[in-house]
Amino acid sequence: MSSKPTKLRILCLHGSRQDGEILSQRLKKLSSKLADIMELHYMDAPHCLPLQKGQMVAMRCWWRHWGLCADEGGTDWDGEGEGEGKGDGKGEGGEMGEGRQRVVDSEVEDLGVEQRRQFREEMLRRREECSWEDVVCGDWAESFKAIQTAWQKGGGFDGILGFSNGAAAAFLSVAHSLGAMNTPLTLPGLQFVIMAGGYRPDPLSSLLSPELVTFTDEGVSCLISPLALPSLHLMGKKDMTTTIEESVGLADNFMASTRVLLEHELSHCVPQKAPHIAAIRDFLGSFVAASQSLPTDEQLEEMEALSAIFGDEYRLISSTDPPRFTVYLREPGTASDVDISDDVDEVTRLKMAAGLIQKHDSGGTTGHPSRKFSLTFTLTKSYPQSSPPQVEVNVP
């Protein structure tokens, strides 16, 4: 088994009224203190907001909401959670970042006023033409495509870190990616998620695929089952934007056995004091150990061959030890008029022996119609020399 040190690659999703550059400035301490085990990568949300007073660069969000129409002069955020955001209870206020919130000339200021006017008019028009829920869902669909594109162009990542609106986007991304089978499909290689100041966006029945959602007796949409992905939830006791109750509500969507909740004394931020960084390092520890153990050359060759054979039906789950991947297949209907005593292939005989198909009185077979299924393979350390792979059969 070959082995070499490697760092975890984490895709970071900024909050509303921020962008990737601002979040990167805010996470400098975290990035520096954990530089030995991780690399942080940033992207911008696709939706631009109108310039606010004092801004020279338009801020962004993962979906637009009515609270973003208000003029926000902005409250700076010092990276340790002393500043508090403003907005609709789910935005991040005017967190502008160093060097970005300053006096600008009158021409830029006039542009900002005009952009804000146009933004309000556009939001009013949308609200009249369709429900506000449709606006949010349409924006999110575009955002998820952008995240998938960033994932693909970036060569894949080990985890996601999301702050506030970015944490909500991270949650939806994880749910979309895991799907009904709880294995990473659209974001291959995803192993964990970290969410700070996060909340659960609603309604899930509109934001997620129908097969992932059910309803409570009160008619509230929720996940059919908790997400089987390790998660770290950071929540501030002084957070006036996202309450601890809201962050706990988000954490409840993940399996209790693999989620970690960390309360801190700060406000709406990604906490970066010594105890917080130690807790994040501890959470990432198991993934670092796994990432440093790579597949053998024989295993890599076999995985590459299967990828070439099955194309889009091959989905890599993890390239580290143990390597895991899923192949999606469709089983043809088993009914036939074949005489069992004559030209029946060995696969059909095995299915008959297992009771998956039965024999007609006329000599043919009866069974189920065509259906989709998948096989998830886990390659053990001794594969292929002395042990077979572990195989899970998944039927939706």
C-alpha cells in the first residue's frame, strides 16, 4: 500500500452579503493554524446584490430574499464574532471585509443607488409574477449548479465549510449529493461538512427532490432520514442572527452518531480562538489519517478501468483507504418464455436458486419488471491479492 502525506481540500461557502475573498480574509487564522492538514478553497455565489453605501464591489448570496432589498450600511465583523449582522434573520448584514467598506466617489455611489432601485423593482416584479418561494428555489438551483461546477473544475474536495447562508447552502448540497441512497453522487469524494452559524432553509419540499422529503403530522417538510455524513456544527451563544436553536435544528438533520455540536461564547462567525481551532483539528483528524493512505496501483488501475467502462454510471465515493465507488445499473425484467430445461444462462439459474425469479408452468419464468439498482464496492487493503471487495446492493 503506497502512502504519502496529503492535505484535506475543503470548499468554503461564504455568507450572504459576502464573497469568497471576504471569507478568505476572515478565515486567515484558521487557515494558518491548520495549514499542516488542510487547504481552504473559496468560490463566489452566483447571485450579485446591488452596491450598498460605501461599497465598491458587489456582494453575493446563494439565494435572494426580500430582506436583501433593504439598504444596509453594514456592520463590520472582526472575525472573532464581536460584530453582529443585520437583515431578515438569515442574512449576514453588511460584513464588508477590510479595505472593501470605505468612502467611494460620487459616481460609484450614484451607481449603487440606481442598482438598489433596480433590485427592488426586480424583486417586486418577481413577487407579483410568482411566489417568493419560487424565487428562492430558482436561485438555489442555479447556485447548486455553480457548486457542482466548482467541485468538478477544482478536481473534487474532501469536505465543505459553510458560514450562515453558506452553511444552509452546504446542507442542501450535502442532501442533494447523498440522495436517497446516502452516498455522495453529485459531489464525489465528499467526506464531511463544517457549518458555522447555520440554519435549515425552508421549505425542504421545494428545495430538495421529492424522494428525499416527507411531512410531519403538522404538514412541515423534513428529511426522510438523517444524512449519513460526519458534520461539525459551530454555534454562538451571542449570535443574534442565527440562534443556537436554529443551528441545533440544522444539526438534527444529520445522524446523531456522526455529528459534533460545539457552542462558543462569540457571535455570528466562524470561531477561531485556540479552543475552537483545537476542536476543528480534532474533528478533521480521522479524515487526515484516511487521506494519507492511498490505493495500491492495482486498485487504481481497476477503478480507472471501471470508470472507462461504465462512464457516468460510475461514481467515486472515496479514493482513500478504503477506496469506495458505486456503479449504477438497470436490471432488465425477469419474465421470459425461456424453457428452463434448455438454454438458460448461469445468471438466471442463480437467480432461480435465490428465489428471485420463478418458473412458469409452461416452462418460462416470471419475475419483476425492469428496475434500477446500484452496487457499492469497498476495496479492502488485501484486495485483490487475498480477499474480494465488499459489495453492497442498493435498491431505491
